[in-house]
Amino acid sequence: VQRVLSESMDSFKFTMYSSDSVLSNQTFSITVAPRLKVNDQKVTLGGWVHLNKDWIDGSELESLTGSPPKFQVIEAPTYGRLVDSATFVPVSEFTQRELEAGTVMYLAQV
């Protein structure tokens, strides 16, 4: 799982064996490129806003995988709540489709 949303490099070293030879201390390099766009937004205290693709956009990931990304909230906001816009019930996960439909809201609270 990619947790840092900036491009980064990784690598591992290996030795390959065959019946005829040994190729040792080889390096396999990997570039990890994020497929999710996240932009900070400003909300007035006491205000609310529908989350949308301006905030979080997983469209590129969806086009690569063929299925809409699902987001799981692993740490709730400190000064607000994420809720379903129809029921105001707190949400702990949502999909790219729900973002696009505007069904997830952030309520800024004291």
C-alpha cells in the first residue's frame, strides 16, 4: 500500500543462479508514482463542503484498474466530521463515485 503520495524510488538487490552461472549483487530499481491526486482545501469554521474531485481524485487509478477506488478513513478529522450528505451519518469509507456524486460532506466544527 502506498502511503506517501509523492513519487519515490525503491530497489532491491538479488543474486540469480542458473545451472551455468551466478549473477550476483544485481539491483532492481522501482519508481513508485502516485495515481491519486490530493489537494488541500479551505473551509470556514462552522461551514461545510461536499468533497469532490477537486479534493481527492482517483480517476487515473480507476482508468488503470478498471474499478473505482475506495477510500477508507484511517484517522478522523480533528476539527470536523465526514458525513453522508443525505443522512448526516458519519462515514468511515467512500468511493470515487460517491465523491463525484457529492454524497460525502466535510462539516467544519470547533
